[in-house]
Amino acid sequence: MPTHAELAKRLEELEEKLKTEASVESVFARILLKLNHSGFDAVQMKKKVDDLVVSAKFTEKIVEELRQDNAALMAKKKSLNSENRMMSRKLAEIEQYSRLNNVEIRGVPCTQGEDCVAILQTPAHALQPCYDPPLPPFPTSCIESWFQEFDAALELNGIWLQEFMFEVLDYHLPCDLKCHLTYFARSSFLYDLLPDAMLQ
């Protein structure tokens, strides 16, 4: 059984607690009074809070949709980048073979309105071997005229003869003449243009 001293102490603690609660209630009452004087409406405030919650949920839904759209756009962008690289390679290949006469020139950029023959002449003349075989004199003047026509066509058209072909003779050419034609054609990169009858 508690003593008088213990009971007195407990009563003092209870009294102190009651004073604290009364003080809190007093403060709360003053706050409510001030809110009432300022036009505070608890129902309206609750409605505003509920509206804010609904708006926040709606905003969160929109953000999630935008996040999904962004992921889809990033995937589409990656696919377009890959397709663009593939198309660039194909376009480069097409441009490489779109030069005059479908000539492929590696290491020389393609320019607008370029002259393919002019572009090829400098490196071709630098790489072209020089053949100067000893030739005996030919008795017929027609042989000399053929070579003059060949030289004229070569000078006019560069290293590529577009529409020039030797006449095919009914008889076999002399061996020395065939040798001359073979050397001359190889030196001009035109060996394939000669008729078979001239090289047999």
C-alpha cells in the first residue's frame, strides 16, 4: 500500500499533466478561434485536399504514359539510326557505281558533273606501261592508215575507245603486224577490243 508521500507525489504528477493538457487544449482552441475568424472552412479544406490527391494521381498516370512513350521513341530512334546507317552504306555503293560508264574509281571522291575520262587519264597514264617493240616496214599503205586512225581515236577519246574497232580482214595478218597490235592494245588497256582474227 502506497504511503502518503507516494500518493502526494502521484497527485502532483497528475495535476501537472492536467495543466499541460489544459494548456494544449487552450492553444488548440485559440488556433481554431483564429481560423474561424479568418474564414477557415474545414469541409472546404478537405475538399481541396481531396482534389489535390486526385490531381496528383492523374499527373502520376500522365508521367507514366510519357515514360512509356519515351521508351518507345528511344527504341524507334535506335531502329532508325540502324536503318540510316544501312541506307548510307547502300547509297555509298550506288554512288560508287553511278559514275560515267559505270566505272568504279576507288579513293577518288565523286563530284557533280565530273568527267570520268579526265579523272582517269592522269593515274592511267602514270601506270600505263610503255611498249615500243621493233617493227619491220610494212609494204602496204593501208596498214599505216589503220594505225593513224587508231592513234587519232586514242587521242580523241583518251584511254577508253567508245566506238572504234578494226576491220576484220579476210586473211590472216602477218605475224609481225599481229605482234604490233597485241603490244599496242595491251599498252592502251584495249586488248579485249581487238577482233579475234587479228590476234590468232
